[in-house]
Amino acid sequence: MELRQIKWAIISIVSFMVFGTVGFMWLEKDFTMLDAAWLTETTLLTVGYGDRLPKTVSGQMFALLIMPLGVGIVAYAIGIIAGSVVEGQLLNFLGRRAMETKISKLKNHIIVCGAGRVGWQVAEQLAKDDVPFVIIDSHIDILQQYGQQNLLFIQGDAREDDILRQAGIDHARGVVAALPTDADNVYIALTAKGLNPDILVVARADRLESEDKLYRAGADKVVSPAVIGGRRMAMSILKPASVEYVDTVLHDKEHEIDLEEIVLREHSPLTNKTLAEAQLREKTGAMVVAIRRGQELISNPRASQMLLPGDLLIVFGTRNQLTSFERLASAPKKL
């Protein structure tokens, strides 16, 4: 709307200049085009005629006619242009301040470093799961796309300490290093661990030989899109039905089935019980597909598997089933 108004303001000024120049040349026979244009512009800008004045009555009447028209056009043009500039700057300033306030209040959130294709997929999944996060990138044109989705972002270099602090790394849950180059992701892992040694760092690796360097830099998990993509393509050829099922279950927005990680606390009523005794499937409908106990991963646990405090349960089910499971696992133990 503002661009259309500015366009009409410019057209009005140009039309006024043409109309006034032609009118003065027709009424004042001894005026050159330059004289007529000069007189029209001074009328438009209301700066005074000086030594150039209409000499005929008709020329003076014409000047009286176009004076209020010129003042109106100039006032309209200045109002539109100044309003769009001031309003845009004000909105950007207020929007930026509001976003900074929201970022400063984030707790237990995720910092996504890199707003490219990988970063966008990460952000989309986090938004789907209602996980608070903030995105860091140096390219404002890319970040504006996130702003249109009402997502929080910071323009800056994610490798710098001040930028990570601004993103709230001191009380963040994790960092995703998703920049295009492995060297930058190594630097982010080093910086993030230096600022918050307890933070979880997941890093992108473009080259296989960079994985060890990322782990040595402090990354807790390294993901290679090329490796995952290649394996996925091979599985799509070898086991298309299985891949389609996984896609439908985990990635189809029309289905509510998901995976969740639930840690058993000391007070949980599920501790020191077998899966059969806990009757998790009967009570919640969710299914325990794996148990991580320290460094050990127990896949497809038996019904006789004992649940111990500190176990991390990987649970499969619908969102409602997972919510019921979390509620059951966190309930106080009956004495």
C-alpha cells in the first residue's frame, strides 16, 4: 500500500510540473521552457518567485489557480514518504526491542546457529514440538523470512561470544551448529562449550573427516546430512514400504504419532518394577521401544526388564498417549 501511495505522489508531482510548464508557456508568450519550468517549480515548492513573475493577467490567474494545488501535492508527497520512512523505522525498532525482550526471557531453549536449509528444518521441527528456540545468522534477508513466521532471531556471527550470550547460552538447553562450513561449526562448538560446559551441542558435518574434529571441539552429537541422505535413498530403494511407514508415522503432519524421551526419577512409581508390572501399554497406550541406562542401550526391552531410577525411556505413541505416559512417570510414588 505504501509503495502505491509513493508512486501516486511521484506521478502527481511530475504531472503538476508538466501541466504548469505548458500552461505558463501558453499564457506567457515570451517565456522559454526553462522560465516556465522554473516558475512552476517555485510555485510547487513555495520558495518565492524572485525576479520571474507572470506578466499577463491570465498568467497571474493561472498562478493563483495552481498555487494551492501545488502546496497540496507537496504536502501529500512529503507526508507519504516521511510517514513510510518514520513508520517503518519505528516499527522495526519496536519489533526488534520486543524480540530482544522475548529472547532475554527464554529458559531451557535451543540456539540454532545458521538459518540455511538445515537450520530451517531444525527450526520447523522445534516449532512443531513447541520447543522454545532462537536462530542466529548474519544474513538479514534470510532472517526476515523467519520473522514473517513470528520466530525469534538474532542477526550476527554465531561464533562470537557476545552473540551467543545475547541468545541466552548461559541458560539454554542446547546449541545446533548448522552453518555450511565445518570449520565454522567447529568454532561454534568450542565457543559454546567454553561459555557453558554443560550445554548439549549438536553439530552439522559436511565432510566425514570433520566428525572427529567436531567431537574433539566439544560436540556431543555430529550429524552428516550427506550420510543420512545417502542411507535414506538406499533404504528407499531396498525397503520402500518401511521407509514410507517411518515417514508417515514420524513426519506426516496428519498423524500425531511421535517419539519422546522420559527420564525416570527416584520418586517415580515406575521405578523398581518390570515393564509387565508397570502395565504401561495398558494404562497409557504408549510403548517403550528402548531404554538407555548409562552407556548401555536396551532395544526392544522384554516384559521382564526392570525399570531403574535414572533410566531414559524412549517411548512411541500418539501425543495424548505420550502425555499420559509422562504424567504417570512423574506422579509421586505411593508408600
